[in-house]
Amino acid sequence: MKPHAALYSAIIACSLVLTACGTPGQGASQSQNPPFKNELQSEKIVPGKSFNPTPASSSVYQNITVTASDGKQVVLHPKDQPILIEAYWCPHCQRTLVVLDKYQKELKQLPIVVSTGFAQGTSLADAIKISNQERQALHLQNYKEYYLLNPVTAKQLVPQGFPTMVFPYQGQLMTLMGEHDISVWKKALNG
């Protein structure tokens, strides 16, 4: 590898670390969820302006089993509909949801939101309560939301951190990780 190529790879790796939150469980202890807190002003970064999705693992993202607010299990197929996997304690997720909400009229489709990042053993009722607090505090509207309460499964879906969006793009299933400028989200969601 040429020296400048190694430097470029290191810069890309660092920028990924700076634009996303850690993996599931980071915000929650083993037994308790931290209360919802508006984190819009925390860990401020310049959102990514490059559309740089990576191919999604079809074995990981082919079918995503989540729980609806009524307790029913639902299988999501990201090849049919974009899915945004977020954690309520992640400032990058909160800002992403606010940006998508603000520009939703300019998007062909909104992603389905999968809320996760909860402590092991969190009840559906507690996850819904926390997500409702997030929606109210951030003034979010029109999102279809499901819950993923298993931290092990969540970790498989967000190997590089929150937020992670998996979406169909030009006949392929792609992932986009981290906080991005609205131009990037428009490209992903407007195909």
C-alpha cells in the first residue's frame, strides 16, 4: 500500500468513529436504561457530506425481526423499505431523526425506524415509554417505529455504530452508517 493510501484509510476510519455512537449496550448498563435525555447539543460534529454506502451483508440484513408496539413480531425486509437503526441515547441518531423529520417532504420515502440500544431485559412497555419521550422531546412525526430489545441481535445490525441505515440502492442492498448531511440522506432515500 502506498503511504498516502494508508493515510487516507486512517482518515476514513477516524471519520467513521467521529460520526457515530458505539454499539448496543454502550448507553445502557447491563440492567438499567439511562433516562431519555435530549442530546442534540452533545458530541457535535460536521455531518458527513459524502455518499459512501457499503454493500450490506445479505445474511445479516435479509430479514430483521422486530416487535411492534402491540407486541406482535414483525419481519422487516430492507430490500423493500429503508430501515434506520437508532438508539435513543445516541446524539448522532437524535440529530439524524430531526434532519429526516425536517426534510421529510423532500424525501420519496422515510425509513422505518428500529429503536434499540436498550439494556438487556428491557420490557416492550419501557422501550415504548422511552421512545415516546424521544419523539415528544425532538418533535418527531410520521415515523413507523419498531423495537429491537435483544442487544446481541442489535449489535449484529450496527457493527460500526449508530445510526445505521440499510436500504435498497441501484439493485443492491446498502448500509450507511453515522451522521450525514441531508444531501446524503436524500440520495439514499430518493434512490
